[in-house]
Amino acid sequence: MTGILSAARIVPLVVLFALHAVAQRGRTLAVPKEYPTLTEALLEASPGAVVLVDVGTWDVNTELESGITIRGKDMRKTVLRGKPSAPVIIATDADKAHLENLTLEHPLTEKPQAKWPVIGIEGGSVTVSKCIIRNGHGPGVLISGAKHALLDQVDVIGCASAGVRIRGGKAEIKGGSVNLNQGYGIHAHEEAQVGITRTTLKSNGKSGVRSEGAKTAVTITDVTSQLNEFGASCIAAGAITVKDGRFEASTKDGLYVRGPESSFDIAGGVFNGNGGSGMSFTQGAGGKVTRATANGNRNSGLAAAHRDTRVTFHDNVANDNVGRGIFIQQAASAVVTQNTCETNKATGIGVYDKGTVCRAESNRCRENEKHGISYSREARGEARGNVVAKNKMQGFGIFDKAQVTAQKNHCLENILNGIQVWKGGRGILERNVCDRNQQSGISISGAGSEATFKRNKCRHNGFWGVSYEAGADRPEVGRDNELSKNKRGKTRR
């Protein structure tokens, strides 16, 4: 009888504890109305609870557990300030945890030896939304091996290291800004998989975004990256994908990718006004650039260099650069198609150096200060269907022992010659149209320079249809070539 009564007493107690747990799960715990400190409120919180923190500056270094939300009343006026000897908030294997509507910071006055982040996320799935993170003595946010971390409309400002550092795992950054940090804006490495969308990255000490290391992949969509060292960079077999965005006014390149085995896929985007090139690919990087704009850079618009670097440039605009519109050199390999390269201070498309191979097709190179397209220093390649017009030197140049097959190009109204083969260059010239150039349609100049002709048209030029001079052997120009209405005649030596 006594045992039955005891059991009867236990059952209501179990029910009571269960009801208490359910109540806690959906409960809002108010600081300081119900709990004087955030730490005390978190000790009472169960998964599903929301800890609502009032306006004020709260001194805290604490842990965020699974299922807990810490929400500020006012993003700018609810400040969580922690000692810089630890993160303000650390979440270790926390799932479905949230930080919302807060400012989180380290104090500016203390300088500890350890470079702790303001927020540390290790494993788990954590969302940080509508927060300001500032003055970190290390990174603003350090994400390590997260199943999924989301920064949504978060501003990360003025940290002593990277704004956001992602070490392995998966992370998304949506909206917000990452500005004025001493290191990278966002640094992904150790096989991290990162998506960045509609985020602003300005005035960081290093790259706005860095992808580093094998199996690290960063996808950038519609971001603005300005006034950083590089707009974005990728090294050491990392991968980077860009889908639109603006990468401008960097002290170096708008985008820099360095191999070996680093890969890139650039679809759209504006890479203007950078201190180096708009985009630069080196040391074995490989990938493609389509529909991008690279104007007004201090070096070239798009550049590729070094053996094993493989690039495809298609349907891009590279105008008004201090260097070349497109520059391929030092044994890189390139396919360059349907690009516009106009009013550059040097050549529209320049292909240089022994071992460099470039197929240039259907490009438009007009009004450049030097040549429309030039191959030089033993470079090789094919050029087909390009329009090179009104350039201030040669329309198309084959120089310094370069070897090029040029077919169906339109070389029009250039200040010097439509095509020049010079200084030991060798050209196979077929079905090109070289009209209304101020000197000759085609010029062969210098000892060792050679060209074969087939069905070319050289008309209305200021000097000759075809000229050969300065030690060049007389080329065989068959009757299938049309040399008409040139001011000084068909051919000249």
C-alpha cells in the first residue's frame, strides 16, 4: 500500500518537470528584467528559448548552446563587450543556435597576446543575423569546421586580423559588410566551402576575399569589393567562382589567381580602376572569364602569365587600360574570343614570349595607342576574324620571330600598316582585308621576316598594297590577292 502511494506521488512530479521543460523551450528570458546578467539567463535557458537583452553595454564572455537565441533589443545600442582574452561568444557543436540584433566587440584599449575572435563557431549550425561585430583583437568571426554557419546582414568592422576567417566546413555570408579590417576581409582555407552574396568589402588590409588551399571553394555573387589590396584572390590550388559584382580601386589587381592548380570561373563582374591589372592569372592557374568588364586599370585589363597557366577569355570588355587590354605572356596558353579592347594606352591584345600560345578569334580592337593585336618574342598562335581598326601603330603585328596564322581579319584605317611582319616574324596570311591604312596594307620588314599570301585584299591604302623593306625577302604575292587603288601602287621594295 505504501509503495502504491509513493508511486502516486512520483507521477505528478515527473509530469511537473516535463511541463517545466516544455515551458522553458519556448520561453523568452529578459535581461535585466528577469535576470540581471546574460550569463544567468543562459544558465536557465533550454533549447528553443530566446534570451532578450535590453539596451546597454553588457560585459560578457560566454558560450552559446544548441537551440538558444540571443536577441538584442536594438542592434546598435545592445552591446556585448567581452574581455579580449577570449571570444565574446563561442559556440561549440551548437545546432540551431542564433545571435540576432546585437553589437559584439572587444574593447579597444586592451591588447592581449592571444588573437581571439569576437565570435568563435566550432562545428554545429549557427546563424548570426543583423549584428555588428567590431574591434576584434583577432578575426571578427572565426568559423571552424561548421556543418553550416550563416552570417546574414552582418557588419564586421575594424578587426586586427581577418574580418571573417573560415577554416574548413561550410559557411554562407549574405548581405552586410566587411570593412576596415587589417587582414583579409573574408579568408577561406583548409577545404572550406563558402558562398558570399551581396556583401560589401572595403578598405581591408589584404584581399577583400581570399580562397586558399586544395578543396577550398568560394562562390562570390554580386559583391562590391573596393579599396582592398586585391579585390579577390585565390592561391595554392583553391577555387573561386564569381557571378557579377564590382572589384574596383584595389591597390593591386581586382582579381588575382595564382597556381599551380588554382581554378577560376568568372561570369560577369566589373574590374575597373585597379592599381595593377583588372584580373591576373599566373603560375599554373586555369579557368575562364566571360562577360566581364576590365577598364581603366593601371596595368592590363586581363592578364595571364607563366607555363601551365590556361585561360579562356570570352565576350569581355577591356578598354582604357594603361597597359594592354589583354596580355598573354611567359608561356601561358590562351583562347581569346569575341572581346572588345579599345583605347588602351598600349596594345589591344598582346601575346609575348617563347612558349606562349594564343588563339585570338572575333575580337574587336580599335583605337589603341599602339597595335590592335600583336604577337612578339617567339610567341605562336592563330588569329581569325578579328577587327583591328584605327589603332595608332599597326593594326596587326607579327614581331620578333613570332609565328602566326592570320585568317579573315579586317585591318582597317590604322595609322601605320594593316598587318606588319617584322624583325624575323613569320606569318601565314590568308583572306585578310587590309583597307584604308595610312601606310601599306601589309608590310614585311627586316631580315628573316617572311610571309605567305593567299586571297588577301589590300585596297585604298596610303602607300602600297604590300611592301617589303629593310632586308626582308620579296614575298610571293599571287594573283589571288587583290591589291587595288593603293596610292603608290601594288607592291614596293
